[in-house]
Amino acid sequence: MKITTLVPSDGQCNDGKTCPAVHVTDGDLVLVQGYLVPDAPLTPPVGEGLVAVPKALLRSLATQLGEL
């Protein structure tokens, strides 16, 4: 599996915090890497986690993914 990084793990969000890293595969997957949300109001199944992604980052990614 080939992985291409769209947003590096050291990318800065508008709020000054570190944004999650976002990668795409040579298949049809988008991989999101980030800190788990502590005390989330949802309980994901075992082996899964919740990662916060700012809406602005998703808008930017939608544009980038449209170009791939």
C-alpha cells in the first residue's frame, strides 16, 4: 500500500493547535492520524478511537481530494 501525506503531523490549525495528520492511499482510503478525544461523549468499539478534525481542515481536504 502506497501512502501519500496531504497534511503532515506537524501542521498547524487556525486555533494554533496541531492538526491531525491526513494521508491517502493508492487505493480508495483516507487515513487520519491524531490524538484520541479524551472524555468523548461517544464510546467507540474496542480497537477504534475518536480523533477530532477541525471543519476548516475538512473543507481544505475536500478541495485537495477533488484534485487527486
